[in-house]
Amino acid sequence: MNVRARCTNGGGGVWGRSGKTLPPSTEDPMIDEELRQILACPACRGDLIFEETRIICPACRKAYPIRDGIPVMLISEAEPWTEKA
């Protein structure tokens, strides 16, 4: 599996583990669609929202960093996330 391949999903939302389409976000083209489909929050196994510099789990309110195009999915590296009003 080539996790650094550039791939888009046609401009729509991002697919979560459950196969449901999540709301569109600022997508990081460095994380390919296959990896997005299998990634889950390591803390709660919830669906994720992908942004350019982080991956967010709205269920447990954690934001995981993306460093040099690589998702850092370590609970100890996550920062608290609050939804903007």
C-alpha cells in the first residue's frame, strides 16, 4: 500500500471507517484514500475528519498531528480539540 500517493475523492466529503461520507474538510492530498478508509481514532475507534495539518476525532475531541505527510496516531501526541462555533 502506497500511503504517500496523491488521491482525491472528487471534491466531496471524506469517507470514514463506517463507509459514511463525512462533511468536507481541508483535505491533505498526501494521505491516500485507502489509508483514510482504514484509519480510526486509537482512543475510541471513532470516525475521523482529515485536515491539512491534523486528523480530528470529534467523538473523543482529540486532534492528531500530521508531520511531514505522516499521521501521528499516538494518543500521547494528540491535543484537545474543540469545535469552532
